[in-house]
Amino acid sequence: MELGALRYAQGFDAYEILKEYEILGGILFHHLSHAVDEIPEPCEKSELLACGQRLFRAIAVIQQATTTHFLRLAYEQVREREEQLRAFNRAVSHEIKNMVGTVLGAGEVLRAAPDMPEEERARFIDMITRNARTMQGTIANVLAIRSASADPRRQRHVRLPETVHEAVRQVREAAQAAGLTVRVAADVADVEVSAGAVELCLVNFLSNAIEYLDHSQAEPVAEISGRIETEANGQAVVVVRVRDNGLGVPPRVRDQLFHRFFRAHETVTGAEGTGLGLSIVRDTVEGLGGRAWAEFPSEGGSVFAFCLPARRAADAAACPTTSAS
């Protein structure tokens, strides 16, 4: 059962586990065929056959226990994903319908009133753009849920600075429209990371910074940093943080931030969303052996962070290390 859990965590499939025992059986029976020639005591052929049968049964029992536990874990994951998708569909179907209705309604008004005052026209255009952007984020969440269980061995790995700049590029237009300045720290660690996972997390964090922007700030800012740190157990991890000077999150709801379908903006702003972004971040990094959290500095704003195990010892050795919070 422990072996089944290990192979499951390593991303094996059922065929690979069965092949593993085929190889093990071949090795053991090869050893048996040589060992019997060195037995000094006389024995019957039936005794040799019984010995081979016991060996075969032992391999079969271990294979059955391993594969059964592996398949049980895989089934639980499939069931959990199905429940997530069903809950997601229930949660967003009504919102998508409303957003589509809003976009169509605003478009009809613009078409029916070509001489509309410029201020009113800008309001309807903003309404269309805002709802379209929200739908785009919803589609991104659907794709993220679908790919969350992808084989980790097939993930694309690139340097962290490249991944950070790609995430910034993806939200650049939305950030400019909202008036948010996105900065990247000059000392982002040059280490190898899972491109898809880091981009997903950063895009969600930056989208939150856009949604919870504090317009009273002279310059709304979100800054991305990334460094190698050492956790209490001595493990080297890549820690990526997004710090903003936005509205923050009320203390009474902070412990719910990474729960599915929780939307802090219902108590803070009128922004729209499905409440899945941060939970997807949590599931993604935990699936890769990391964790996600939020910090709230006394001077205001928020810090959203995640960490992933350093992929290579050379990466950890090449960078200064500090203790992770």
C-alpha cells in the first residue's frame, strides 16, 4: 500500500506498475532457476514447482495490494475533480448567463443610440469590457481545473524570471486599464520552475491586485519578487511573492481566502468573479509539494505568496538562502 501511494505520488500509471512487477517476477524467477542448481539436498520436482508457485503468489499479492491502493487514490482524485467541476458549473452558469446578457444588452444600446453622449458611451463600453474580462478569467479557471491533474513529469520547466515576465505580459492590458503599475524585483532568483504552475499562480495574484485596487493611492502598485529560502525542515524552496498596496482583506475573513467559491470582494468591492482563483492556486502548488499563503503588513495592502520545492540542488546552492516565513 505504501508502494502504491509512492507510485501514485510519482505520477505512475497502472500499466507502469504492472510492468514493474513483470520485471520483478522475471528477476526473482531467474534467481530461482540458478539457485535450485546449487541445492545440495535431493528434492522432488513437485517441491520445486510448489516453491515457484509460492514465489508467484507472493509477487501477485504484493502487486494486487500495490495496484489496488494506487487505483483507489486515482479514483478519489477523479471523484474530487468531478465534484469540483460540478460545483464549478453550478456556481458559474448563472453568472455567465448574466454577463452575456449584460454584454448583449450594452451592445444593443450602443447600436440603437449612435448619437449617445460620449460619457454614456464610455460607460457602456466599460461595462462590455469588464464583463468580457470576467468571462475570460472564468474560462481560464475552467482550463486550470482541467489541467490541474496533469502528469507532473510532462510539465514544461523554464527560468523563473522568464515565467514572471510572461505572467506580467498576460495581465498588462488589464493592469493598464485599471491604473495598476506592475513591477518586477531586480533580484528574482534565476532558478528553474514549472512554467504553467507559476504563471497560473502569478496571473491569479495579479488579477486580485487589479480587482482590489485602492484608488486613493497616489500610485497603485503590485511588485513581484522571487527568491530561494530555507524552510524549518532544511528544504530549499522557491518563494514567489506579489505585494500590493490595495484595499487588503478584512481580518474576519482572511482564514477563508483560499477556500473554493469564497469571494472577499463581496464585503469589500463590487468586483465580479467566481471565487475559484486562490483555491486553484492552493491546489496547484500543493500538488507540486508546495503551499500558498497570504500576509497582511501593518502598513496596509496585501502579500500573496506561494513556494515550490527547488527542483535542482544546484539552484539552491547558487542562490543566497534565508529562512522562509
